[in-house]
Amino acid sequence: MGAERITRRAAISSATGLAGLALSGAAFGQGAGARRVIIDTDPGVDDAFALLLAMRSPELKIEGITPVAGNVPLELSLPNALRMVEIAGRTDIPVAVGAKTPLQRRLITATYAHGENGLGGAVFPAAKVKPIADPASVFIRQIVRKYPGQVTLIMLGPQTNLATALASDPDLARMIKSVVMMGGSLSGGNVTPSAEFNIYVDPEAARIVFQSGIPITMVGLDVTRKTALTDAHVKVLEAANTRVSMAAAKIARNDIDLNRKAGNQSGPNMHDSLALASFLDPTLLKWKQYYVDVETTGELTAGETLGYRPNEAGLRGSAPTLAGTKTSTMLRDKFVPNANVAIDVDSARFFNLLIGRLATKA
Ligand code: BDR
Ligand code: CA
């Protein structure tokens, strides 16, 4: 179905039909067998959509949200996350304050795409709910240790918080069920010719995550570039006229305008919502296994993600020549993938899920 042909009824039936779950208000966040997640995020327009989608998805038990500096400084990404929690009526979800800066580099933001306030310029009242006292990296450790082997980290921004948690607790990686990330690209970047924004902002953190041994799902620009939000989607949200749908529509309208003023014919892309949706329904995408590593020292290529698949296109799995890197050993001896990488997406089905859930009455 083309995006422009989404009707409210189709959107809602998609929302309820995907997992056969009734989306009553009481069900949000309490679905039987719901999977434990922490959402690490830098809202951000597409982050805001991803958060709202997550909070409308009964398959998820959201243990917490950990805002980080990225699209906008932490002084804005944190209150934006708190706003989304309030708009969704989910003030039961703890929000823990994340890193203000990348591990080693100065912060680069993306206000050109998300507006100065991170929400496309859409203004909402300040949230009344406050963050918890523990910082994000401590909170991540606590929750993972409380539920070893059960928690998936959904990473929608620079990966500083998780990298900090992993560096402070050597046993943590093996207790994390998986990481699902919007990050990276095997087909060129969006900040530099080679680097995608989330990885570019903190390549050292991303390298720690990719080399951690945690099973990784990578939803990168290869697929997220195919997810442009349109006026037709916004109209469905407006017609639904709920608190969540109207907030999403307001953010979308502002950011679509911002995109047009910047000379882009389409967009914004729903990068982070697609990563979140991939966890809800992996059949929305096609996948291939790679060993992914991150360039951290390149003067022009820092933040590039390289996907190794020996024997593909003549690639022998040759690794960086520096002795002692994990990449080198793993690829030389035997191909051991570390990431399931999305290589294609059914964009129409994705938008049916996203818009459908955001338009559903609570
Ligand atoms: C990623 O960077 C940010 O601008 C978006 O929120 C998304 O996480 C896309 O490159
Ligand atoms: Ca983001």
C-alpha cells in the first residue's frame, strides 16, 4: 500500500493486527511476555516518534529511557524525552540522565535536521516529571544486573551511555540480551561521505559496543533512507485526534516544513522509529550477517562502519594491519559475524505499523 493510501481504518487495523494484541490503554507496557528494553535516545524528531511508538507497543516492557547528547545538547534531549513520556501518559517509566559529551570528542549536533529544539521547532510545555537520581550508565548496569540475559538496549543516538556502562563493568556485556541500534551504514554516510550521524558523533563508543560480543541488530542508513514521512501520514495522525497522534503530527508538520526550507524534497526519514519497529516485527526488513567494525582514527573517515563478509565480492576478510585488534584475530581465523544488518525494508508495512499505532485511541 502506498503511504498516501493509508486510511485511518487501515492504519488502526494494522496496529492491532500485527501481533494480534488488543491495544487497550491498560495494555500498554503490560503485555503478557513483554520484552524488557531500555531505550537510549537523543530526541530528535525521529527519536520522539520512536519513543511514542515504543510507549504504544504492548510487546515492550520499557525499563527506562536514557537520553544522551546528540541531535541536540543534553539540556534539550533530556526534557524532550520527559515531554514524550508525559504526552504518552507513561510517567511510570524512569528517565535517567545520560552523557553530556562523547567519550573523547566534542559534541556535534544535528539541529539542521531536527530544529534548534530537537522537535522540528514544535513547542510543548515543559514536562513536570523529573529524571531519576542515578545517571544513565549506572541505571543501565542496575537494570541489566537485575534481569541478566533479559534486557535489550534499543540505541537511537550516539552510544556513549552504553559504552560508559560497559567500560565500568567488564561482566555487563554477557548479561545484555541484545542491542538494536539505529546507527551506521554500509552504503555511505549522512554527515560525511562515509559516516552516519550516531556513529560519527561518538565513534569510540560505537567501537566499544560493536566489539563487546553483545548480539547486535544494526538498522542503518541502508534502510532508514527509505522511510520518508509524508503529508499523508500527518493527515492520518491529525484525523485520529488523540493526545499522542496530535503531538506526533505537530512535530511532523514542523519538521517537514524545516526539511522543505532546507531544500529537501522529501523527509524527514523515520530512522529511529524503523529501528524500534524492527524489534517489534523483524519481518519488516531483510537481513544479512556481517562483522561490523568502526573507523576511529581516520582523519576524514572517522565514524565509518565497515561490514566484513568474507568471500563476498572477492573480500577476503582482510583486517586492519594493526596488531592486536579484535577484528584482526576474528576475521583471520574464522568469520564470526557480530551483527545482523538490515539490507532492505518494506517501507509501506513499516508506516502502517508506525502511523497505525500512533493513531490508535488509548
Ligand atoms: C540518526 O541521526 C539522528 O539525526 C537521527 O535521530 C538518527 O538517530 C540518523 O543518522
Ligand atoms: Ca536519534
